[in-house]
Amino acid sequence: MSRIMALDAGDKRIGVALSDSLQITAQGLTVLANLPGVLEEIADLCRDNQVEKIVVGLPKNMNNTLGPRAEWALDFGQKVAAATGLPVVMADERLTSLAANRVLLQADLSRRKRRRAVDKLAATLILQNYLEASKNEG
């Protein structure tokens, strides 16, 4: 069975998480610098890890509307789909970065280490939520 990848995309960094081959659990994989060429890096990671689908975090407003960040994420998702040739699913990511920060604060990580880890952990939370929702639908 193939894997699912999740991306928590921001202006500077992109957190990447990957499911196990049974698509039950999510693990943080890496954090990419959001620079020219990042779409090729994502495509390479997909090939290297037998990814069949990509989940991109969609930062909706708390009232469920789409603001400028969500529009940016939708555009990013389209670019990822074009670069990888894979289906891209947008997943509500409200509060995942907040939850990730809370977990890392409880782990007592320094601010610098937290900044590096939060994107990967947020991608992991996005993917785990998606996997659980998919399991419940099926």
C-alpha cells in the first residue's frame, strides 16, 4: 500500500509528514525551506516514499470562511498537484499550529527548537486528523 503525505505550508517553511504504508499513523518527516525549487523537492520526496496522495493544510478562519492565507494555501495545493501529478486534498488545519506549539511548550523545548519543530508537528497533526477522518468515513 502507498503512503499519504501532509504539508503544512508557510511563507518560510513547509512541514512534511508521512503516513505509514497502512495509512494508520502519521510521522513527521522533515521541514523544507519554502524557496524556489521546493516543488521539485516535494515531488522527489513523493517518488522516494511511494506517496499516492497529498494532504495540504487549509487555514480557514474560525468562522469557517477562507481568508488570504487560505487562498494562498489553495494556490499552493494546485502547484503541488501540478508538480507531482498526484491528487491533492485540502484539509482544515485550524488550531494545528496552536496545538503543536502547546505540545512543544509542554516538552519544554527552547523557542529556537520549537520554531523548527512546530511545522513538522503541525503537518503530523494535519495528517493524523485526515487519516482518522478517512477511517471513520470508511
